[in-house]
Amino acid sequence: MQRHEMIDHARLVMRDNDRGTYTVPTHGLYPFQWNWDSALSALGFSHFDEARAWQELTTLMAHQWADGMVPHIIFHRPDDGYFPGPEVWGTGHTPPTSGITQPAVAGFAVARIHARAHDKVLADEQARALLPKIHAWHQWFYRCRDPQGTGLVAVLHPWETGRDNSVDWDAAFERVPTEGVAPFTRRDTTHANPAHRPTDDQYKRYIWLVQTFRALGWDNSKLHDASPFQMVDPGFNAILIRSCNDIADLAERLGLDDIAVQSRDMARRGLDAMETLWNDRLGQYACLDRTTGDLLDSPSIGGILAAFAPIPKARAAALSQRVEVLSHSCNYLVPSHDPTSPDFEGLRYWRGPVWLIVNFMIADGLEQAGETAMVPRIVGDCLALIEDSGFAEYHDPITAEPCGGAHFTWTAAMVIELLYAHGLVV
Ligand code: GLC
């Protein structure tokens, strides 16, 4: 496929999933607006329609809760093709939203789109409107998800990390009960191959957490301490730190001094604390289970995604080295779990497959750190996967088999972003 054909195809995917003021990740499987999907998809739009890119972010932030939280799903229109729908969440918002959040990539997206905008007047106006909201979300994270002030936030549900069924959650998930879960029918397995999706047992535990938080009235001053699942994910924290850092720069330029100073402070404290997540045995960062205090030994992509934050140079070099090691056990970088680990499953969602969004963030972080050795390989593998197997949700890192949903918005957005940002099309 010629590069310009790839762009045309990617734009078609984005257009098909465009609902006017927001995009759905893909028709059928995910018929609503998802938080980090939207923020990353805005990057794709920004190369051919800046106003539409800003619109995507504006719609997302319009559904922020009064406490600052930005929900992971906004149920703009009814659709019974997805479970769990609004009636299970019961958050009482209009339009309905879920009650948990997702990786805070919006701040990074705003800063990146602003920095390269052609329409500077529009960009300044949009950034001025969005930054206070994004900043309130970042403050919510450190207030509600780091009540002890460690500098690192915990997620309370695997769906918050965006890496729903990662091996990282397995041990902690054993402690999440299944008793009392109301009977339900999954809808995801009617849209995608069940062998590519989480198991039924995992789904019961996902829903147990939702029911428990709902019983607490979605009160974020209570949820953290009440949750049996409190996971400190390096990738998740890295995204938050990067966004705090990037909006600090932008706020400075726009004269929003309070936001700049406070964001810089949150980023610095986060970065200092990231050091406690370094796992020497793995040669990468790892998750910390806050309920037990254990630093995990799980070689997942969460610890490599930490490259997205402005981590110390030696750590970025080590992560680049780690990616190089992974390249010996797969054909397409970067697998979401180490293929040499017994837990690796090449087709099952976040337990092995490659995701373009994660590849983009790892490549971007390594590039910012000046650790560019693996970047062309990561970018090249992304494009090869699309050429071989199309715009799938994720791909097997050994065979390139397309998995999950097809015709996927953020996959398409990342193709556009990677081709333009790496000067591979003009
Ligand atoms: C799945 C993914 C999550 C994504 C969502 C919509 O739940 O794990 O990261 O945001 O689908 O694409």
C-alpha cells in the first residue's frame, strides 16, 4: 500500500466512526465515546481538520464530573450492543457516564496539537478553555487516588488503566470477589472472537467492582480506601506526569501561571516517586500493588510505557534496551506482554498483542529522551502490521493476525500521526 493510500484509508475509518462531535472507537463493539481513545484520535484529526480535533477534546471535557473526574465512557446515545450500559453504572449523570476514569492523555494531546497548530488563534482559544478543566482532572487524581500523598496515583479498576485484562492484575484480582454479582450477558463476545477477549471470570470481577463503587454512591472521597483493587501502574502514572509537564509548559506560554506552577509541582513529585517502581530484575518499571505493598515481577508493557514521561536518561536508555531484547522474541514490536513469559497469549487483548497507541507513546517518549535506536523499528512495525492486516484494534506480535474489533478509530489516528510526525508522507 502506498503511504498516501494508507492515509486515505485511515481517514475513511475515522470518518465512519465520527458521530459529529465525538468518535466511537468502532461501530458495534464500542458504540460510545471513550476517554483516551478520543484524546489520541484528536491527534489524527489535527493533521487534516484542526477544528474537528479541538471539538473531540471539547466534547470529552464537557462531561467532566463536578469533583474533577473525567469518565472513561460517555453514553451519548442509547445502544444495547454494549455491556455494562448506563443502568449498571447508575452514576446519575445526563447524558449517562461510567463512574471510573482512564489514562489522562488529554493534556498531552492538547499541548501537542497546540504546538503544531496552523490556526494559532483557534489553538490559543481552545487551549485556554481546556487547560483549567484538564488541570482540575489532574488535581482530582492526586487528591482522590493518592490520599497518602505518595506522588503516585492508584487505579481502582483494571478498565481505568486501559489495559483491561493485563497479566499485571491477575494476582490482585484473586482478591476481588464474585459473590453477589447480578447475572449478566456479555455483549463484547458477540462482536469479537471470545478467544481475543477477557474471560467470564474476569468479567464477573469487573462487575463486582462496579457494583461496589455504585453502592458507595460513586463518592470519590470513599472509593480509594474501600477498593480491594488499588494498583499503581507505571504507564498510567507516566501518562499523567507527561500531561502535567506538557500543560505546565503550555500554561506558562499562555500566562496561566497558577496552572503552570501547580502542574510542574505534580509532575516533579510524580517523577521522583516513579523511581520506587523500578524493577531491577526485569530491567523496566513494574506495577505496585498498593493493598499489599508488593512491587510486581510481571514483564508487561505498562512498565515500558513509562518511557512516555520525562524519566531520567539512564532509565530511558534501559527501556530502549528492554525493547531491543523483546525484539528477539516477536516479529512486531512492542508486545503487551513479554513473549518469553509463560503468561503470554498472543491473541488475547492486553496479554500479548501489539497496540499502536502504546507503540506511539513509547516511541514518542524514547525520542524525547534522545534514545532513538529502537524508534524506527517500532514505527516500521506499526506500519507493517497495518499493511499486512488492516486497521484492527490490536495484532498478534508474532503472526500479525488482526484481533478484536476491526475498522478502529485510534488505530487509524495513530497511522496518520506516525506517518506525518515521522515525515513519511508530505
Ligand atoms: C478496551 C480497551 C481500552 C479502550 C476501549 C475502547 O476496553 O482495553 O483501552 O479504551 O476498549 O477502545
